[in-house]
Amino acid sequence: MAKQAKLELAASPADLERYYREMLLIRHFEEKCNHVYRTGKAGGYLHVYIGMEATAVGWVDALKLGWDYVIAAYRIHAFPLLMGTDPVACMAEIMGRSGGMSRGKGGSMHLYDIPNGFFGGWGIVGGHNPLGAGLAFAAKYRKEDRVTLCFLGDGAANAGVFFEALNMAGLWDLPVIFIIENNEYAMGTAIERHAADTELWKRGLPFGIKSERMDGMDVLKVRKKAKEIVDWVRKEQKPYVVEVMNYRFAGHGAADNDQTLYRELKSVDKQKETRDPIRLLEAYMRANKVMTDEKMEAIDAEIAEQVDEIYEKADASPHPEPHEVYDDVYTDMSPERGH
């Protein structure tokens, strides 16, 4: 009897466990952020990544961490968590504490970690896209093989400045990947109500930019396609547009409790049942005997406890002193400072 060929895994067992841990960290961290906001311990506004974890994990894993650049809008907590930022500093910043990445002055929408290659966190819808092109221009000007990932939402894909950024990227062959996270709703507006052409990946075609659409809910598919695209952009030194199809399970922001104003909650439940990226990876590992249910449950509990500790440490960080509101507003250009 012929010996049955061994099924080849889409990733090593170690990588599968790492993807699982990373997605669970984002999920539990974001759930804690919702709690923080709704108990009055975070000001401003706050947007969570619940349901979209596979997109961030797959794309960031395709990068050279510490070398490549990432810039995004304001659903951003996942990126610094994956790129090496201290998670306590991340939570402290969200809570407006002095132990935060910007000493509590940026908050959820303006996380920033230049040493690790994360350039924010921008609150103006679509306004960061030319900055993403600018990061890629700087790298190309310096003859570095850095790749820039510029994440934006489906609503931002309609902003005029996005088309200007695409034009510059296509004209100058900039090594930037514009990643349109299409979660089907721009705040509370369904895509068919805000986009004349709902196939957002086509946005790059008029500018001669390679463009395509991909699944963003299966971390293994995301990782495979992201690696191919990142490697191509790094080698060819040209831009790319990718529409990533995903879905957020939570509201647009932490204050968006009544999603029934723009979508039926039963549709959200259906998405959770069929497309939850964490459950999809669990099913894959279970089917391929990579990990038992008991091991997965233990990891889940471990990560949940880790996030509780992150929160407790962040909550112990003091608020900034009132006088610090005037610090770091302007650069001191006086002669005595040597400028």
C-alpha cells in the first residue's frame, strides 16, 4: 500500500502559534481598550481592530521590522503592538498617562513610535496618504530598500488627497503599498452609499500602479500574499495598491454602541461565525493537529492575563502635570540653543 504523502503546512508550527498569540493579544488588548474608554479612563476618541486582526498580523510579518515603515489612520493599536512598542506604553498613551509613547498627549488616534518604524496615527481622514508617499520618497532618495505600508480605510479611498498621493507614487515609482482596509462601512455609511465604484482596488489603475483585491480575514492567506507584494515592491522599487476585504466586529469607535443605525447585528454575528480570523486559525491548527483545544484555551487565558497586567501597569502611571501642556509644542530655535 502506497504511503500517504504528508500534508504540507502553510506555515511552521512555531509561526502558526506566533500568529495565534499575536491575534489574541490584539483581540484582548482592544477589548480592554473598549472597557477603558467606557469607564472614562481614556479621553478623545478610540477605534478598535476587533475582527481585523489577521490583516495587521499578516502584513507586519512580511516586513523587515526596524527597517521598513508603517503609517496608518486611527484604527491603529495593532501596529505598534506588532512592531516592538512596549504594550504598557501603548496602553498608557491611550489612557493619557505620562508613561505613554508621547507622554499621554497623543492618545488612541495618535500613537507614534519612530524608532520602531511606526509613523502614526493620523486623525484627518485620508490626510496621511501623502505622508506615506513621502516616507517612500525619502527611502528611495537615500537609495534604501525600505518598503512603506500605508493603511487607510474604505472611506479615505474617496479623499482627493489619496488620488494626489497615487499620482505622485505612480509618477516617481515610489516603494509604497497603499492598503485599503475595506470593512464595508465608512463610519456608519455602507460602501455602496459612498463609493461610485465599490471595487476600490481599481483606484491605482489610472496611475499605472499594480493593484489587486485580497482576503483579509485568513491570516495565512494574508501573510502569503503580503510577502509576495512586499518582496516585489522592494525589488522593483514601485508602488502597489491592495484592497483588503475584512470586517470589524465592533462599532466604528468605542462610543458606537448602537450599530443598528447602519447595520443589522445579526449580520455581524454571521460574520463572527464564518470569518473570525482567530477561529479560522484555530480550525486550521485543529484540523492539521498542530495544537489541541486545551493548548489553545491555555494560550488564550495566558494572553488575557497578560493584557490585565498591561492595563494595571498603565493605570498606575500618573497623568501628566498640568504645566506639561506647553511642552513640546514648538521647537526652541533660539540662538543660545545652537540653532
